[in-house]
Amino acid sequence: METTERLKIDPQRKAAAEGNFYPELNSSLGPGMNPRIQRLRKLSVETEPSLSIERALHETAFYRENYGKYSIPVLRALNFLDHCQKKTLYIGADELIVAERGPRPKAVPTFPELTCHSVEDFHVLNTRDQQRYTISAEDIETYAREVIPYWQGKTMRERILNHVPQEWQAAYEAGLFTEFMEQRAPGHTALDGQIYRKGMLDFKAQITTEIAALDYLNDPEATDKFEELKAMDISCDAVILFAERHADLAEEMAAKETDPQRVVELERIAAVCRRVPAHKPETFHEAIQMYWFVHLGTITELNGWDAMNPGHFDQHLTPFYAKEIAAGSLSREQAKELLCCFWIKVNNHPAPPKVGITARESGTYNDFTNINIGGITGEGRNGVSEVSYLMLEVIEELHVLQPGSSVHISSKTPERFLNAACKVIRQGHGYPSIFNPDVYTVELMRQGKSLRDAREGGCSGCIEVGAFGKEAYVLTGYLNVPKVLEMTLNNGIDPVTGKQAGMASGDPLGFKNYTELYAAFRRQLNYIVETKVRVSNYIDRMFAKYAPAPFLSVVIEDCISKGKDYYDGGPRYNTNYIQCTGLGTTTDSLAALKKHVFEDQTFGLDQLLAAVANNFEGEEFLRQTILNKTPFFGNDDDFADEIALQVYADLLEAIDGKPNVKGESFHLNMLSTTCHIYFGKVMGATPNGRFAGKSISDGTSPSHGADTHGPSAVIRSLTKLDHTMSGGTLLNQRFLPSLLKRDEDIARLGQLVRSYFTLGGHHIQFNIIDTATLKAAQESPEDYRDLLVRMAGYSDYFNDMNADLQQEVIERTENEAF
Amino acid sequence: MSESLPLIFDIKRYSINDGPGIRLTIFFKGCPLNCRWCHNPESLSMRTQKLYTRSKCIVCGECVKACPNQACLLSKGGIVTDAERCQTCGTCAKVCPSLATEMSGRFYSVAELMGIIENEIPFFDQSGGGVTFSGGEPLMHTPFLLELLKACGERQLHRAVDTSGYGKTADLVAIAEQTDLFLFDLKLMDAELHRKFTGVDNSLILDNLKALATAGAQIEIRVPLIAGLNDDRQNLEQMATFVAQLPGPRPTLSFLPFHNVAENKYPKLGQIYDISEMAVPGTKRLQQAVDICAAHGLIASVGG
């Protein structure tokens, strides 16, 4: 509601309307604060991802020459050094932050030591409709000649898949779980502030000290430690060399450059690359470039999941910003321009291509670098600074796929920051997501982190939390919880394939009551989790032995002092997560069974199971009854919520505290990313009325369209779960733009977030509905029963409207899109 | 007991247009007015009503089988209800698998409603929100409403009452003692037109508004602005003059632009929505309404 003085009927907020936003430039180049950023962004957005075989060629030649001559860690480090020496460099026009993983933007290397793509894989990657990576016929031929013959049978992928037990294989193929490490290395790593206080030369000095202190007579691991520390030392040299080569190139380019302004810029780039990463950064520019070299080092050395993550980047940059602003050596504009350059750099780096099940599960270019903004400091103080606001502006102006971003809202976070974030959310690009440091600090402490380390933690990738810069928190794969129930209802036989995939947990028609059915579900769950954990532990040892990451180990605390690799328990903390997906679908299915079969006896168990087996064909009455007359999760209804609590407790019981091979434990995570789509595809129909092949629910969100009582009811249901027992929960909420029109609506959204977090929520993300979604809702109304259209004095569910009115809402939404 | 309890036809969570903050709005069934543009036709009758949505009906015929009065008939166009036979017992809604048939109106006790309200307190606390009693016309259920308002007051919750102002003055004054904010609807200043489009005289409404203002109540005047019906300068001038002359704290005004989305709801009740004389007001008209108020020293805005 706006007052007389500033009545604006048009709710649309132009980017320039407030804050330090820039007027939309009349330019064909697209968004960006100035022509430089516009050009860089355009290049990044429009360049098609391609594959580069350069790294694979260097690596194969190096392995042919050197395998067996060195210990594995030293071999890995030398291989990294060799590539840093030879790699094609790229410094693009306009760039201020430099260096690429590939020879040019969006060129992605392969990692044949992990998974060696076949010629057929390349053809698929080159031609598939989605997530295409182009590669020339000549490169494929070279790869087939030079790379493939050497790695065949020696990759990590084969090491894993050729040695797994038959039960694991069956469950994996059925889609009961996924395995993250079959194509990429363990990752999800975020950094703390160490690299802004220490340069690589400082790390090398520390390594030298540790080597000197090794006790070869009394410490049985001393030799292993020596090899690992030597490898770390070499990897520091590799990254310094990589930067020096960029300095040389920038100087060469400056010598040939005719534009005097660009000459100054290139000279500055050279000076920055001479300083970092060898030394600690002194300026804002150097700090960003420092991180970027470390980022590139870790994602070039190996192909860890979720690339790399700067963690609380605003907090790390704030001292440099404050110092330079005070000294007058940096303006707000310049700082923002550098941040834009950085953002575009990250966008230049699509995830390396995946194939097979992993491609189905995570088919996206997004490599999930997730910039944490705001939050609290290690001392527990408010972490929001001017840099945080700058970052929000960058997100709003650039809207690029990568990096992802999240805002961290603690009870100490100022209202102004939350409001600024909500305004960016209203733009409808899906970012930033919102996290609750007050809760995840407790989550991390429950897992054994110190208070300070927990406060310095945050989320990386999707919603998983860890102690930044001090922890290897390995996501091992997703668990398809609704499929576990499907196994229970089919005595371990996968109804989709007819093969045995789970354990024989009992003839479902023999279950006399809900308790018996549920007990069988629990047995099935434990069996599947144990099957997965056993192989996870094996994989962890394989990575520790054959694919260590010495450079990553340099920048994660305690690896140097322990003389141990990141993959071998070197970090201060070592967690394995199993990510459970589909709490909503599982709960709703159990609720339908409990209510209609065992309590009201509306249907017999045989009747319901037969209907599910036949994908509800000819059973519309039964299906509609289930859809409309079952208490579903997300409506603040204790009947369903109690079931969700029980399932959550049993997931925790099955997973939490299981020992990993690093002397620590497995913990529960409740994320799904895009895996709920793949999991849905490998499943038949479910007792909650969901058709075969349709997505299951994501994270801890209610099933699609099951929540019909508005966001406060969803929040009440979600917060009956104790989020602190997990390493992350996930709540996606859909909002129509009409709920976010006015400034007060933005305030309400912030207050909704505050309410959720006060009640103990971990994460919430708002998807602002666009017209495409509304059209999808017209196509499949059942999945969108939660879409509430609200106007003064009137509200109705989108589904309940006739076609004409729906069309009107679609048109309104189009107009109201921000 | 049910006779002393009013019917509630909706309870809306995350209500952000009916007073300050995040609110819970409780809609009472039954209204003494019969506004031609009414957005909630199911709010008019005091009785339970059957709503039928053809598009949701899977034509399973279960209601036809289950109806104890043989009031449900299967036809080409779906289910037809024989109004003469129908006792609105709700059996059809109970057996309907797809929510095509629903009963509008349910009895709640004060304790039951307070339980629902209490669940929302975390959201009120964070937003300065509270409970809004709307309708229909909450004044038609004054004893029950007072009990609820008192219970909310004991919990220090913000209370708003959304009223047409058509009720006993003594009731309204009593309610004012337990209410933090009135959302008071004003529609038409001309008595004749008011009678024509709402079915009742407006003198009682205007007197009640004066009485409330005299009692010092906080009031937000809400005006459904309907092109061709009440958006003319004369009506708005009269309205602004009236409001500006009220004693006590000066009310704010909020213009709610008419929209025709409710035409969806009428067929569910087997009714026709006659909006032939009404249209959605344009931006200029809304601005003019705000400007007229401003000229009288009133703060006005466009809501919804």
C-alpha cells in the first residue's frame, strides 16, 4: 500500500528505482553495470560449453612417463605441476580477474583418471538436447588414440563399479540411491579466511616445518606423511607458477596493447598475479584473484563435486574493502566491478559433463558454487557489511546461472539486509536461497565442531552445511526414500523391472496393521542404508589411496599439521552425509495407507496395492479419494506430521553416527537438488496418488501441490522436525508475484522467513511463479494445488478457477513479473 | 448447541491484505447486505450451502447413491442438486472423492478457533500481525465474536474486525472495546443507489461509522472501487467530506479495485453473477479517488 504522495499503480520496480542500481543501458549487450561488464557477461552467457582435451592429453602423457616412479600423492602433485606449466592460458579482453580452467571460457577439461569418457559418450555429449558439450571430431579421434587406451580399466569409476557387491549393484540400478563418487571426486568444499592471511609461500614454510618435525623412528605413518607433505609443497609451487605465467602473459599483452587504459589494467593484472597466490593479498582486487587461483587449482587438480566455494566471501573481503575505501584507493563502483568480473568468471565454468545415471540425477551445467552472504562471524557478531549489499546488487543485475548465492539470516542480521535480499528474491531468478545460521551452528556443534568453527561454517552446494575450511563433508549420494517404501510394498522386488533390488521384508498382504507395515519399511530402510554405507567406506579408501588431492589439502586446515590428505582424514572434521529425498512422498503414502486401509478401511490393502501397481488405471475414484481425503504433510495436520516425524527419526536412526573410515561418522542430510526428478522416473505409482514416473517430493518440502493451507501451515509442519539433528533440510515454496507486489508484501516475506527461523528452520527458498509455471499448472493441475491467487477480499486456488480466469491470472502474472 | 454457534466458511492463513502484519482471517457466514459485486457469494447466507465445481467432478455417481433425500441427480452437465429435496446434510460432500462437492460453512467452538489462532502466534509475533474477523458480517454474531475478541485480547493479540457497519450500534460500540482496528467498508454515499446495489439503506452504516469514530476507534475505511458504480467524482467527494468530518483519530482510506475473478464462484452455488453495470477501474480513476481524498486532508491508498 502506498501513500498519496507516491502512489504508483504499476508495481514494477525498475532496477534503478532504489539502492545503487544502474539505469538499464540502452544497449544490445544486455545487463551489466557498464559496457565492460555487459560485454563480459554476454560472452559468458552466449558461449556454448565445450570440452577441452588438453588436460587429459597432458595427464596421459605424464602418467605414461612417470607412473610408478613416485608415491601416489607426489605423482598427483607432479601431474598437477606439469599441467600448470603447459596449460594454454587465457586473458580475455575487458577482464580484470583472470585465469580459466580450460583454454577459453566455458571450455571444460576431462578427468580420465576418475572417469574416462568413451567415444560414444562424446557423441552423446555433443548431440544431446540438454547440457550439451561440444567437441570436434578431431578431438574425439585424438582422445580415442591417445587417452582412452591408457586409462581403460584404470579409472576410479571402474575401480568402484567393478568391485561392488551384487546387492549394491541391484539397488543402485533400481534407483534406490545414487553414488556421487562414481564419476567425480568427493567435494562440496568451502574455504574459510585462511587464504587471505597466508600466501602459498607461508603454507610452504609451514609444510617445511612439519617435514622437519617428522619422527621416522617412532611414528609408523611418518613416511606416508612425508610423501603427502612433499606433494602439498609441489602443489603450492604449481599454483604459484600458474599465476606467474599469467603475469608474464599480461605483461606481454600490455607491451602490444594500444589502448592506454587497457595497458594500465594489464599491468595491474600482472602485478596482482605476481603477488597472489604466492603472498597473502593486500588489496580487494588481490583478495578476489587469490581466491580465484585457489578455486581454479582445486578444480583443475581433480574434479570434486560442487566445484569449490569461497564460503563467507563478503566477510573475507570486508577488511580489504574497508581498508581501501578508507585509504581512497578503491571506490564502491570499482569494488562492484571486480565482483561482477568474479561472478562472470564462475559462470564461465560449467560443471564437467556427467554420463549415465549421474547425468540423469544431476543434469545441469551448474556446478553449485554457493556464495554465502551475511550470516554471523566467528565471534558470533553480525557478518553483514557493505560488501554484502554489493553482492546482492551484483546478483540482481547480472542474473547468471553461476555462482549460486545464499543469504544467511541470524537473529542478529539487520532487517534492512533481509529486505534487500527479499527484493532480489522477488525478481524470480530463484536466488538467493535463505539459511539460518542460528540453527546450523547448532547442527554443526552437535556433530562435534567447536563453537567458533561452527559459526564460521555455512552451506556449500545446495543446502548441506559444514565447517568451512576445516572439514571434508562428503555427500555420498541421494537415498530414494519413497522407493524404499516401494520395496517394502513389493517384498524387495522392483515393480518397474521385476528384479530383486531390496531385501525380502515380508509379503505386504500379510501386514495385519500399520505397525507391521511400518516395521517392514524400517527393516528395508536399514538394509538399503547399510548396503550403501559399506560401499561408501570402500570408495573413501580408494580415493585416499589412489586419488589424493594435495593442493586441496594445503588450504583445508589441519591437513598440513596432520600430514594427511583431504581424502584421508586430514581435515579437522570428516563427515559423510547421505542425502535423503522424498520425505513428503513417503509421508503422504504412509498416511494414505494408514488412513484409508488400516483406520477407515475405505479400501483393502490388496485393492490399494493393485491400483498402485496398475498406475491407478481405472481407479480414479480411489485415487481422487486419496488425493483429496488424506491428511498430507505440509498442512499443519498432526496425523501426517506425526508420520513425517517418525520417518525422519528412523532415517536418523539408520544413518546418524554410523562410523566412516576416518574415525568419524555418517550424518543425515535432507537435500535433493534435482535428484527427485530422476528418482521419480525410476518409480512406479505411489500410494499417495502420484502417478508412475512423476517427480517425488524434494528435500523436506511437501509433495507437489499437497500443501493447501498456505506457507504458515507448511512452516508449522516443517518445524515439527528437529532440524538440528540433520546437516540440512530443504524447503521450496512457490509464490505468485501477486503476493509480493507491494513493499509491505516484501516485509511480510521477510517476516515469514523470520518466523520459520525462529521456529527452527534451516533453509527456505522461494520460487516466484512465472507464466510458464501457470501454464504447466493448467496442464497438470494436481501438482499445483497449492497455487493460491490472492487479491483484496478474494482468494482462490488457481486450480479452482475456470479457464478464462486462469488466463486472466496468467496475463496479470505476466504484467506483474519483476 | 450449534444454534448459538455461527458458521465459519473460511479460515485464511498468511493473510496479508486484511490489516497489519501476517494475519489469520476468520470468515463468518451470513451477511445482511447483498452487494451485487460480492466476491464471496457463499458468505451471504447464514446457512450451510453446497458448492459444486463441475470441472473437478469425475462423475462417479457416489453422491447420487449416498444422498438420503435423493437430491443428487446425474445429468449430462454433471451433478444437479434438487434444491427442494436437499437438506444440506453434507453426505454428498463426504463421499465426493474429488472435492467437486463441498459444503460451505462449519461450526467451530471458541476453544477450537483459539487453538487454530494460537498456532499462528509465531507469525503474528514476527510481523506485528494478528487476527481479522471478517465475513459475511461478523456483527451478525456479536456474542460469539465478543468471546473470541476477549480470548484474543487475553493473549495480547492484535484484533481487527472487517465490517459493513450494518448492525446494532450498541453491538458495534461493545465490540470496539475489544478491537484494535476496524476495517470499515464504505460503498456508496447515495442512499438510493446504496439500496439498489446492496439491498440496504446506508444511514445506519454512516451513523455507526460516526459512533465508532466518536468512541475513538482506530478505523481503516475500505472502499471497493467499481467503475461505473461508485467511482464517480460526486460519490467520492461526498465520501471524503463525510470521512474528513468524523470526530476522533482520522481514518485512512483504502481503495480496493474491483475485479471480476469472483465470477468463478457464483456457478458453484448455482447462481449467476450479474456484473453488467460494473467494470474494473482504470489507473486514472484510482488516482483520482486518491487525489480527492488528499484534497480533504485524508491519507488514501490503493490496496490489493
